[in-house]
Amino acid sequence: MAGPTHATRSVNGGPDEISETGLYVGAEGNGYIGNRGYWAGVAQWSDPEEAFYTRAFSTYLVGGNTNIGPDISYYDEEDYSRTTLGLRAAWNLDQAAFAVIGGTARESGIAGPDEDDGFIEIQLGFSF
């Protein structure tokens, strides 16, 4: 996948808002592992921030409609990076997918020392 992208962001107490347009390029893949497993991965690069993002996860159907497994991601740009390691719980509902990911994140940047924090992320997806 590829196309145009626009990034807008601001940092509290930081410089004025940044607004840039550029190119986005990415690739993704997914598949099944046996009868009860699933994996997915994505890699993306965005020109405005010269940012790179990658994420991978796998889940195992533990019963009913509940899938659980590890989730890892990495985001990097010139002055900031973030790595996460968590546990994903996911449910498929007809054409929708709902996931909750919780774990630990390490953030590094020029604005201060590295920080380790917990995180919770909610994802909702639709297929059509």
C-alpha cells in the first residue's frame, strides 16, 4: 500500500503545531497457524516525520470467540521512539473485530530520559 499522507501534531509546551504532507508506504501480512492460531504483521514508513512503524501479533483461540496472544510494536522517528510489549485479547463479531491490548511501553526521546509506562489500547476494525 502507498499513497499521500498528512501529519499534524503539537506538543504541550513545545514548538508551534507541525503540519506536513508527504508519502506513505506500507506492507502487511496475516495468516492462520493450525486450526486455532492467527498471526498478523504490518510495517509502515511515512515521509513527513521520517517515521517507521512496525507491529506484529499472534493469537490463539482459547474458547468461544476469545483469542489471546502476544503483541509487540516499534515506532521510530528522528527525535522519538516507542517500543511496546503486551498481551492482546480479541473477539470477532460478524464483520467487526474488537481487541484490547495491555502491557508495557518504553519511550525514548531528546526531550528527557527514557520512560517505562503501562498502556492499554483499544482497537475496533470492520471488514467490508
